[in-house]
Amino acid sequence: MVLTLKDALGILIAALGGAAVGLEREWSGHGAGPSARFAGIRTCSLLGLLAGSVGWLWSAYVLVARGNRPDASRIPTQARAPAKGGRGP
């Protein structure tokens, strides 16, 4: 699992997306004051960074599980179609 420039850019875009949501919450007043319910720019940025990192780890896991092959024959959770000519309904 090597973090490439494309992967780092994807994580950065996720963090910036979270920052944009947090900035909007701060501007609208939802992220501050006595009626603040959840988060502002820092929390949303961290959540975006976390989401981007988990997405990168998940995609790296899928590539490792596939053995870096385009077919998904080695992923154990994928349902496979029954073989042709076999017994069926």
C-alpha cells in the first residue's frame, strides 16, 4: 500500500470538502453559540480527512484482496453467478 499523488489528492479533496461544509455551518450560525448542535470547520475538516483516509485504505484493501487483478474472483464477499449448465431452478 503506497500512497500515490492521486491518492493524496483524493484525501485532500475530501478534507477540503469537509472544511467547506464546516465553513458554511459557521457562517450560518449552526456551528457556534449556545444552540450549536454538532460541529464547525475544524471538526468537519477532520471528518473529511478521516473519510478520505478510510476510502483510500478500503480501495487499497480491495486491490490487495484482488491480487491487483481486474477480475474480482478472489474477493470472498462477492456473490458469483451459477455456472452455466449446472443444476438450477
